[in-house]
Amino acid sequence: RAQMEVAMKLPITVAGALMPDAHQGYGLPIGGVLATSNAVIPYGVGVDIGCRMALSIYDIPESNFLENEAKYKRELIAWTKFGAGNGWQGKYRAEHAVLDRPEFNATPFIRSLHDKASHQLGTSGGGNHFVEWGIIEFDKTDAQLNIPKGKYVALLSHSGSRGFGATIAGHYTKLAKDLCKLPDAAKNLAYLSLDSAEGQEYWLAMNLAGDYASACHAVIHERLTAAMGGQLLARVENHHNFAWKETYQGQNVIVHRKGATPAARGVLGIIPGSMTAPGFLVRGKGEENAINSASHGAGRQMSRTQAIKSITRGAMQKVLKEHGVTLIGAGLDEAPFAYKDIHTVMAAQQNLVEVLAKFTPKIVRMADDGSRED
């Protein structure tokens, strides 16, 4: 709350909101939403630009997963790669049209990041990033998605723009701090005017990083779909750690969502719990007081350091077994106990989103080394 109150005092601030999964971050808190006038805050977007959720729902029944669990695990290991600096090599290197985008030649700085982006395309970061198989359940038929009531195999991923986005974030945050001198309490909220060349450069780079993050998910989902077969019924994707040009109370604003899900009326999103807690497919209700936003997950209740000190490997393995979850990788800082109760968080935002379906994780893969540089 104290971080958000500092953000509300900026001369560019129009409105702000705090989501029920909120916890402390750099600059804006995680779960902070800030609408500004003609200015963008690099740390208000965050280090992992365009970090997002992507969900693929297949016409595969739950029974198929239970009968072929070993294959689902094997292919998940084969087609995912995690952690700082890791990328695909040789014939496994991924291809996507995003790498041919002219924006990569917009400035020498962005051009210098092309090789890094190419190397890490189709991979995931460290920390809380994951790719997981699970079962999604619709209690009733959803007409918009054209999915009948029932249970289906689904693939859920969470990651962002890798080292490419992290380097952009670091570069333009430093630039903003050099250009925009703020009191110590607000220094991580340094902003760039969109009327400036620097602001326009960052806006271009941020959008490119967001499209690159989307491409990473597309590669992962396409590869695993090809490996496991099945007809795709729906694919839903939403991002956080981004800034959007929107209208708020009749005014053109820049809306920063630092770990918050877009939830304008009718907009689909995914709000995950933890490796043993369900996630939810939701449709936004367009609540103006929340600046058309909702939480992006359960939110941490323990810092990473606190989790590592207080949670044992045995306790983590016990809760995984109780929930029937197979875990590949992940450190103690990502244990389920480190997160808030997703049901409490969802109950707090019933006026922000409508729940369409519940996703239950079954096989979860995360970084082996706990790296979170990107």
C-alpha cells in the first residue's frame, strides 16, 4: 500500500488500483495498476516485459491423460527449456516471424539483442515461470468459446520476454532515472514522456518484447501440440507487465499493469494459483474502479528468502503427493506454501471477473536452478 501511495503522488498519475494478489515489488507493487497521462514508467511495466499466461484446450478427455501420463511427462521435458541464458541449439532452434520484424532494426541497441532473442525463442525464464499439463473443467457449456460442459486436457504456460525483455527494461529504466529525477522513495518510478524520443523508443521496444513473449508461448504450444496430437478447441492468452493506451473516464491514458490481468468487459484471461492449487479461466466484467483489471495469480505471501529458510523439501513433496502433482524442477521458493490462497483471492474479485472454468495442474515443469535473472 505504501508503494502504491507513492505512485499516486506522481505528477503524471491519473488513477491507480491495487489487486487482491498484491505484494511488494520495485517501483509499482506487483498487482499494482497505474493510469498515467502521456508517460510510461519502465519499472511500472516491470523487468519481464510482456510476461503472460497462455492456455491451450484440447478435445482430449481426462482418461487419455491418465492412461498416457508418462508420455505427457516425456514430451514436456523434451520440448521445454528454462532458466537464465538457456536457449535452443542447432536443429532445435525455433523459428517465428517475430524475428523478422522491422522493429529489430529501429535502433542499434535493439538490433544488438536480435541474437539473444533468436537463441532463447521458445524457452521460459526462471523463478515462477512454468509449463504444465492439467485438466480443465467447464461446469457449463461456454457459448463464446464453443466448448461443451466437461473435462479436457489443457496446456498452461507462464513466461515472458526472456533476456531480450530484461535487457530492454534495464536500459530504459536507467535512461528514465537519468532524465527524470525523483525523490528516493519514488526513484524506481522514473518515467519517460511519450512526446520524447526516448519515450517513443521504449514504447516500440516494449511492444516488440511483448510480441516476442507471445511468440515464445506460440512455439512451446505448437511443439507440444504436435507431440501429443489432439484437436485444439481454444487458445486463450493474456499478458501482464505491460502498458496499454486506453480510455479511463473519458481521458486518454497509459495503463500500467505490473502483475495484473486485463479484465475489460468480455476480455478472457487466466489466473493461476500455484503448482498444487487450481487456476481459473475468466471473463472480465469491466470494473472501472479496478481500471478494468484483475489479479494475475494468487500472489506471494512469503518472500523467496523466507520461503527457502522456512519450507523443507519433505513438506513440499508431501503436498505435491497429496494433490497428485508431478513436479519437474523448481526450488523451495516456489513451494505452494509461499503463495496466498487462490480461493480467497478469487472471492475478493467476484465483481472484476466471471469464472468460466477451473484448471487443475497435473505435471508441472519449472527452472531447475531457481534462476530469475530474466
